[in-house]
Amino acid sequence: MSKSAELSFAPIGWMGFFRGQWKTFLPVVGVLIAFPLGPDAVLAVVLVVLLAFALNRLSASDEKSIRSVLIAAFLLRVFVAAIDQYAELFPYAWDDYFTLARVILRNIEQGYQPFVGTLASPHVKSYSFFSALVYAVLGQLQLYIRILNAFFAVFALLRVYQVARRLGARDEYAKTAIVLLAFLP
């Protein structure tokens, strides 16, 4: 690598994100292929970059296998969400959380209390309120919250692995646990 190339990546390169491997950019390229235009592509790329930085904190021994499972789980979830959003291949094309989030967003926009006219348990309301905030910022498309859910699911998988290792599970068992959880719907 030339001296000018090293300097141009210096602010990010010290974190170890650019290791001179083309595979580092595969998730970003995959997301750009899945979402060629629009804010959904921007959201997905930002989350993939954040995910890559977070996965960079894994130890060298865990790096390859864990990283590949987590990135594959994220990309698969985003791909399935995109198919469900745009092609409607699955038996249902509705989401009660989406409907409740739209009611909450409408109430906020019209100056009412957020939960007027909503009958749901508190955890459903809090998730729907979070969804309403996402829809207020990005627009009312279910894909936005599904991309965020894929992002949160990957961090949950990472925590499952870390907790299993901390509780004394052998490495194979911890990896098996995240592989089993990684591809649940």
C-alpha cells in the first residue's frame, strides 16, 4: 500500500476496520445491491458499517467464524425483509405493530396524546412508540423498522455468544448457540 493510501485511511484504519481484505466491503455491496435507491439503502449501509465496527472488537480467535455467522444472519434478515416488503411473497403483508405505530404517529402529529385510541399492553406500546419515531424520521415504510430489528438481532446474537463464553461453555457450544439463533425468523 502506498504512503498516500495509508494516510487517507488513517482516521479509520487505526481501528482495524480496513485490513487490506476485499471481504470487508462485501456486506456493504450486498446491501447496495438489495436496495439500489432511497433512504432504506442509506439506513442499511449505515447499520452495516456500525455492525462491522462492532464486530471488529471480537478477538482474533473468534473473528472468522463468528463474524461470518453474524454478518450472514444480518444480510439474510434484511434480504427476507426486502422480499416481504417489495414482493409480498409471504402469506401476510400486514403487521399489527406497524398499524399501531401509524396510529401513534398520527396522534402525535395531530397534537393528541400518543396512546389515545390504542388498546395494547405496555411493551407493545413502547415498541410501537419506538417504531412511530423511526417512521417519523425516515417515512412510513415497514422495511425501516425491519432493518433496525435485523441490526438489533445481530447484537443479541453477539451477547448470547459472550454470555455463553463467560458462563464457561466451550467455544463449540457457544458457536452452536448463535448459529441456532442466527437463522430463526
